[in-house]
Amino acid sequence: MSKAIKAALLSAFVFPGTGHFFLKKHITGTLLAGAAFVSLYLVLSRLVERALQIGEKIQHGEVQLDVAAITELISKQPTGTDAQLLNIAWIVLIISWLIGIVDSYRIGRIPGNGSVAGG
């Protein structure tokens, strides 16, 4: 398997930027991984915050311990700036992941960057 394919698979299945680290492109890898990490942190922190809010409502008796009631709370979409921040974070995460895959494959195919026929 060529280095280009290995790098693309690393970026696709591990984390954005890992293919660049594999190809010794540390600055690009750090930028992609950093952007993906920050956006993933924002998304996960908002999800955990929301889950804790729902848990508090259940503990205080504001919401019954009923699957339908909890599902209704979970399915409510965030509004305002919180929704915009989440949308931007998701977009940055997806774009950094795609750029990581495509760019690591492109760099791996450049002669001198480890692209070896049959290896």
C-alpha cells in the first residue's frame, strides 16, 4: 500500500492531521488537528451541557422519567448564537476532516514524499 493511501486512511479513520504527521508535514497536521479538536470540543461540550441540563430537570421533578418526555427535550433544537456556534463547529470539523484526507493523499503522491510504486 502506498504512503498516499496510508496517509489518507489515517486522516479518514483516526483524526484529521494524522496523515500529515505520517508524511512528516507537522505544521499542516497540527493546524488540521487543532481546528478539528477545537470544533469537536465545542460540539461535545454543548452536548454534555445539554445532557446535564436535562438530567437536572429530571432530578428536580420538572420532567417525568418518561422516554417520550426525555426524547422531546433531546430533540429540541438549540436557538440563537448557540445554534450558530454549533453549526460553525460542525462545518469546521467536517471541512478539516475532508481537507485532511484529500491533502494527505495529494501530498503522499508527490514524488519525494514517500510515494513508492508497489510499496
